[in-house]
Amino acid sequence: MPAVPPGSLILVTGASGFIASHVAKTFLDEGYNVRGTVRSPSKGEYLVNLFKDTKGKFEYVIVEDISKEGAFDEAVKGVDGVAHTASPVTFAAERPEDLFEPSVKGTVNVLNSIKENNPNIGRIVYTSSSGTVNDPEMPCPVSYDETSWNIISEGVCERLGAKADGGHKYRASKVLAEKAFWKFFEDERPSFDGVTIHPVMTYGPIIHQCDSPKSLNDSIARRIWPFVSGQRTEKDLPEPGSSFVDVRDVALAHVRSMSTPEASGQRFLASSERYSGNDVCVILNKEFPYLENVPKGDDSPGARERINAVANFMDSAKSQRVLGIQYRPIEDVVRDTTESLVTRFGLKAN
């Protein structure tokens, strides 16, 4: 019997976000019903319209501040499972505490609300990050899997405070939140269980409320949009490589983690393969020749393998095996992401 089967009611926290909106849609398309938490009625109504033709039914509740104790008390009542995606994603926080408080308290609050108001749910799936897995100060390339933990960023933030790099602030917030997540299960031993999903740089079609490039998720804003919009030049190539994943595959990983019994208590990396900005440019020039000022990139034989070999490898074999995920290749992801950007922001062919 699946942990939480289709037809069940799933709470998706922060449902208006880039990843969260896809998570909600995938649950709905798979026949689950979804209750999403949003910060305003306008965000909720946007999602109601977005999901009006899905297989499952969507509803929303307002949760203005996830760090407030009891914030999720009403939202968790009557649900069968929870996908906790609500957490700040930014590399521009002034102080570590600006990220630590909503990330950690939001996670602890939803767990405590479940314990007090609906302890018989089946499972909570928490959206963590590859930032809790990889060590950003290790010389590349390094191979990581779910047994790895980032043991650096928390100490950097303790030592440097507001002067810490923005990446360390974000990663430390996710490390602390995930530690709190697993500590809850160790201390409380509830009847429900937990799973964590760890996406790498996440791209893909935009379906959430996004009226300008300023509203793009951090990954697209930093790694795709600057090339699409002509803000970067040949001097920026090949651009440091990393791993990527499509948001639709991340969403499917959440659904499979909710419904697969063997997922209980596990961490899952969500990652396709290694890539670089050079790959992005080569694909853009091939698929979108009308975009102006896109660097040409190096498409000579062997260039891709040579450039990408210096990036870290995030091993997603476990999620492929246990959850049955087949991750999309970079060509499909860049094409679909860019088509979404072109449509959303009116980048037309001349």
C-alpha cells in the first residue's frame, strides 16, 4: 500500500513559489487533492485559476508568516500528507538570521502543527537543498550523494555573521532547517514519517505568478536569464559548471516520495547531470537564433565533456532507483525554460 495514495489531500506549503507551484500541479495531475498555503488572497486566486483543469481539486489557505508559532495549525487539519516547500531562497540576505528564522522556524512549526492537530497523517516531504549536501569550499570536482553533509557553511556564518558570503548564509539556513527536521523525528518518534528532497540548480517552465525578471527564481535569474537577455558576453564563458535539474522532475520526486513506501526516512538528491554556461549558450544559439547578444559558446567536438569535467557531480542514482525518476537532459531543460521566458516577457523574433 503506498504511503499516501492518490485521492488523498496534500498540504503544499508556500504553494505560490516556482518549485512549489509545480509540486502542487503534479500532485493534482496525479489525482491528489491539494490545499496550498499562500501569503495573500491574490496569490491564492492566481493558483485557483492556474489549476482549474487539473484532475484533483485545489484550495488555498492564508499563512502570512511561516515563522509564527501555530502558523500551520489550521492548514494541517484534515490533510493526509504534507509537502513542505515554504522557505526563503536568496543569496542576498544581509544577516544569516534573516534566513535562519523563517527556514528553521517554518520547518519546526509545520511539524509541531501536525503533531498537535493531525498526528495521523502518513508522511511529510520536505524540500531541502543540495546546499545541505555539498561542501562549497572543497576543490572541484567532487562527487556527492545523500550520505554527504555540508559541514562548512554553518561555521562560516557563526564566525563571520553578516560578512559571510550569501551562498553560505543560504546553505547554512537549509542545513539548520534539515537538522531540525530530522531531530524532530528522533526526539518525537511520531506515527508519521519524513522524506527530504535536495534539488540542485533548478530550471524549467514558469507557471507561478511572475510578472517581471525580478520575480524569477534564483537559479533561472542567475544562470539562464542573463544569457537569454544578452547581459553576459563571451568573457563570461565557459562560466563555472554545476549540476542542474528540471523543476518538473523535482515536482515528480515529491509526489513519488509521498507515495513510495521505500522512501520513508530517506534523503534524495534531485539532479540530472553536469553542465556549464557554455552549454546554455550553444543551445540558445541553436534553438533561439533570434535572441540578440547571446555568446556563441564552444560547440567543437569534446568541448562539452572537457568543460563540464571540472564541475562537481551530484549523484542522483538513488532517486532514479527508488523513485523511478528519469531526469530530463540539458537540451530539453534550456529549451523549455527559454520558451517560457520568451512567452512570459515578450522576447519575440524580429
